Amino acid sequence: MGDTGPCGPCTEIHYDLAGGMGAPQLVELWNLVFMQHNREADGSLQPLPQRHVDTGMGLERLVAVLQGRRSTYDTDLFSPLLNAIHKGCGVPPYSGRIGAADEGHIDTAYRVVADHIRTLSVCIADGVTPGMSGAPLVLRRILRRAVRFSTEILQAPPGFLGSLVPVVVEMLGATYPELQKNSSQIASLVSEDEAAFLASLQRGRRIIDRTLRHLGPSDLFPAEVAWTLSLSGNLGLPLDLVELMLEEKGVKLDSAGLERLAQEEAQHRAQQAEPVQEERLRLDVHALGELQRRGVPPTDDSPKYNYSLQPNGDYEFSLCEAQVLQLYSENGTAIASVGAGQRCGLLLDRTNFYAEQGGQASDRGYLIRAGQQDVLFPVAQAQVCGGFILHEVVAPECLQVGDQVQLYVDKAWRLGCMEKHTATHLLNWALRQTLGPTTEQRGAHLNPERLRFDVATQTPLTTEQLQAVESTVQEAVGQDKAVYMEEVPLAHTAHIPGLRSLEEVYPDPVRVVSVGVPVAHALAAASQAALQTSVELCCGTHLLRTGAVGDLVIIGERQLVKGTTRLLAITGERAQQAREVGQSLVQEVEAAKERLSRGSQDLVAAHRLSKDIGRLTEVIDTTVMPQWQRRELQTTLKTLQRRANTAIRKMEKGQAAEKSQELLKRHSKGPLIVDTVSAESLSVLVKVVRQLCEQAPSISVLLLSPQPTGSVLCACQVAQGATPTFTAKAWALAVCSHMGGKAWGTQVVAQGTGNTADLEAALRTARTYALSQL
């Protein structure tokens, strides 16, 4: 299936659709691969320790043979969809034409839309939604290709793709019940993305038309513009579509420039990527096969659950005595011993270390050899490899197969994971209580620092919902409920109302974690306990009472993709600190509100307040604090910032009016006003110039304003009746260049900055230039 991995020779079963009449029309129905080799990284083939036949038959192809059809699209697996497309678009019925015979590509469009809407529906039902990278990006491209064919060739009305989802559900829902369960969400997602793409298409056409108006007859279409239109840029249009749109207008794209931009983007992503972590030690298929051949049983990791809660509230974790069964070098080779400083993989007959799985981080700690208490062998992590637990160890001195060892988990690290894992269950329960019983977990990960929880949601959580979730968790924590854990037969967990589990394969027996209710009671036939508290299938390690969670604060919330929200949360002392920080920032926002209500004495104070509000906004955006509180303060600060900016503009306008009146008194005659004036900012200076020109439209104005920092601000506007050669931009450029600065603007209004100690010389330059143009 890839460059490396299991493989082998195959045999294929083909069927002749022509039935032996004339030239054969062969279609592959069945493929059997005899898995007997492993393709190594160096390209060599190594025999597999276990061999089997990997067999697969194409359902659609088999149906075509059984129904006597030449194409899968002619079978009843597709005919309901093709009929629905015909009714919804009004194009001629599907006739099965291909290649050159398919004039206008109508039948091709039928097949594309029918195939793609099935793919989209099943993928979205399985939790993959259109996005910007990986599988979600592939799905996004599939959806947009379907939109293109349906709108451009089939002339389908807006929202057409979403209307096909019920047809897919009717056809496949009995086999894929998740389609029936999520049908409305699937249709909504498809329709929303279709509408967004059609809007992007319209904007893209306008941008192309505007760009073409500035191109010469033989000019290439700029790569930079095409890039902003593409999936890598802002609008998300496939590049082949951009090229097709340009081809229709007889314009060629700057392909070399586009290739350069693609390379730059790849380099940028490589620089932004997370640093490559040190490669983990693994047991490959050959190492696992050798262990099975030797009859080595899977690692007994049940001691990881051997801990107890003492009367003083402390947890006691039992040590674990074990024997070294095998050592592995960094390249995975089985070895009998390791020397000082050597990194190795360690396989024991039993362990009390939790190996990373189920979203919980691996334990860490140390081991000692029996009878040698003063030499610690640090254990960095543990991981599951085919039922065996491999410990990653750096040996301070010699360690050999057969050695007896004692293992000690890092108590603080394990306790942190237990705290976060129990909090994760409480969070899952609180989300169901707040958002509804059908709310589904999409994934989670936790370590002693924080927990991450992905939940299926139609819309982002509101501020009120975030508060309600936290309150529900706090209530369960405050009640200090007992946490019950017990292994039960997997069959006993079936059909229990409210029981939380992920869509994955669970061991049998399976471990059940129940908060506040004994497991036997929670799983009883008539019990409703799982609807009233947290009951989940889980192999993780948990607190024995909820009180030790202390507190839970959701510090981050964002949509990963449409339909999935990611929550970040912390617990314990860090959660309490986050609440204290939040309250402190509430007081700072209130102080800013009070300052704004009092009003500013002058423009300098008004600008200072505006900057303080901006800085406070930046702090609140990045500080670890309750997310609901962050949202509230961000909303308040946006309002305060608008009010502060409005006050500044009002004060600037008042100052500009005063200064413009003074200047008009000094310059009552002539076609020019060239002078200096005090102004706190370029914004005020521009307003003075604008008001002068409004009161005296026949006068051209250029004003300079020296600043305490030594710089000089410049603003100008030319009169309505000025000659075409006399532009504000050129005027400002002449003066600012004289002052060693720069200028920008339009033909009518311009501004700039510079530095000079001789303002009179700058004013003379302004007058001389203007008079030469008038």
C-alpha cells in the first residue's frame, strides 16, 4: 500500500462483459494478495512472521455483472442519484456517454456529481469535514469539483448539492446508520460550503476582470493574483479552474512565477513546522513475530491500576517488581545487554507504567536493579507495541536480559494525568448536559499540564454555554464524588442508555469508569444512571474521588473545522490562578471604562487612553484565563476602543477647525497656502488641510508640522481647478524628498514625513514647486 510495509504477489479475477462476443471488455472483480513479505526502508523484501491472504471484491462492479450492465453507473446503486440530478437540473437524462461521444460533458458531470456526493456524505458522517489540510483538504477539493460540474455544466440552482444528501441517505442509510443520524448536519455542511465556493467564484471572476483591464495584449496573468485566488491563497479556487477561466479569456498564466510562489510557500511551511521530535523506539513486525515465535506473553500492565487514596488525601502508588525479558537498540535490534549512556528499549514481563493510549500521555519515572538502590535508570516514556509495553530507558550503567528490576512511576506526573483524565470525563458529561444528550466526543488528549477535548458542534459554544459547562463540572468536583472502576464483559455494556464510548474497538473484558455510581448499578438492566452521571468505557488511570480535580477552567475554544470545536482546559491550582487573573483584568477594563467616561482633557491624553485600551486588548487575547470571561472582556473592549477613537476624531476635528480659521485669516488672498502649524498627529494635519480646502476650494494647501521628536509631518491638497500636471502626490514628494523623507497619496490629497532643521527652506521648496505648476 506504500513504499514500505506488508506486501506480496497477487492473483486477480476478471470478468468479460462482452460475454465472449468480439473484443473482450475485461473488468477486475476480485484481487487476492498473498501477504508474505515486508518491504523494508532499503527496498529489500523480508519474510513476514505470519502470512495471510488479503482479499477484496468490488461491490459496484459485481452488481454491474449481476445486473448485466457495462458500467457501475448503469446499476441501481447509482440510478436513484442520477434520476434526482436529472429532476433537479432539467438537463437531458443520463445516457452513459463517455469520451468524445459525450458532447458538452453532460454525462461526465452526472457521474462526477453522483460519485462525489456519495463520498462527501459518507466522509462527513464519519467525522471528516472540508478543511485546509490533510484529508479535510481533499474533501474540500472534492466538494468544489462537484459544485463546478453541477453549476457550470448541469446548470444546477444554488443549494442543489445539499438537496441530494437525502437521496444518498435513502440509498445507503440502512448500511451506514451514521448517515441517517447526521443527515441534517451533512446537508447543512455541503450547502454552506457550496454557497461559500459560489461566492468565491463570483469574487474571483471580478478580480480577474479587474486585473485584465490593466494588462497589455501580450502580458501574462500575474502569478501573485492567481495565488491569492487559489486554494493556497484567500478565495480557495482550484488553480486548474483559475487557468480555465483565463483560457476562456485568451490569457496565459505566469506559470514560472506560480511555481516560484509554490516553492516559497513550501519553504515557509517547513520553517513554521514543529521541530521534528526524536524518533521513538518501536518494535517492528519482525521483532513482534520473533516474540510470538518464542511464546513470550503480552506484557502484564495491570499493576498500573495499583494505587490507593490515603486518609490524609495523598495517593500511594505501589512499586512493581519485574524481570528484563529483552533489550532493543535504537534501531530496533534485539540485544542481550546495554552499556552506560546507551538509549534502549526495555521489555519486561510486567509493568506499572501507563503506556500512551486513549489520549492519555505516557507515564515517566525510573527503575532500579534489585539490590542496587543507588543507581536510577530513568524511563522517559512507555508505549504499546502489539500488546507489549516498550519502555524507553537511558542506562547509566550495564543492564542485561534476566535482571530483576523495581519500577517507580513519577508520582506528580501520574497524579497530574489522573486529575486531567477524570476532569475530561466530567467535561464530556457537562457538555452533554449543556448541549444535549446527542453531543459526541471527537477526540481528546491530556497530560499533567492541560487537557484538550474535541466535540461535535453545529456552531461555536456561546459564552453562556461555556459558563454552564464549567459550573456543571465545578458542582461534581465540589460534591467530591467517588470514582468507580471495574472490568466487565463487553457484552454487558451494550444498549446502556447514556453510556459514553468512542467509535473504536474495545477489549473484552472492558474497563468501565463511573462517577458517583458503582459500575454494577450503572450497568444494571433498568438503570438510568448513565443518563444522570458520567459513565464511560476507558482504560485510563483516574482519581478515586472527584474533589482532587480542584477546579476546571476552559481557557481556549476554537473551531477546528466546520462541525468540530476544540476546547483547552486546565485544572487545580492553575485553574484557580486563571480565575484570579481574569478578575484582575475585569478590574482593569472597568478602570479603562471609567477613564473614558470622565473624558480626556486634551488630544494627547485621548491618544494615551486609546493605546492603553489596545494594549489591554492584546493582554486579554493571550492571557491564560476563563474563555467565557475573555469573550466578554473582548466585546467590552471593542466598544471602548470605538468610543475612544470617536472621541479622538471629534477632538481632532475641533482642533482642525480652529487651526484652519487661523490660517485663513493669515492667508486671505492668493492661490496658495503654504505654512507651518502645530498638530499632534498626521491625522490632525490632514483634517486641517481638508477643512481649508472645503472653505476655500480655489486654494491649494500644503502644511508642515514640526514634531518634538525632530520629524516633520507634511499634508497637502490641490485646488479643484488646478492644472492636470499639478498633483498632490508630486507636490508632497518634492517637499518630503527635500527633507530626506517619503510621501504617498493621490493626485488630489497626499501626505508624508521628513526631517529638517530648516523649515523655511522646506516651505520655499513647496512654494517654488507649486508656482512652477500653476
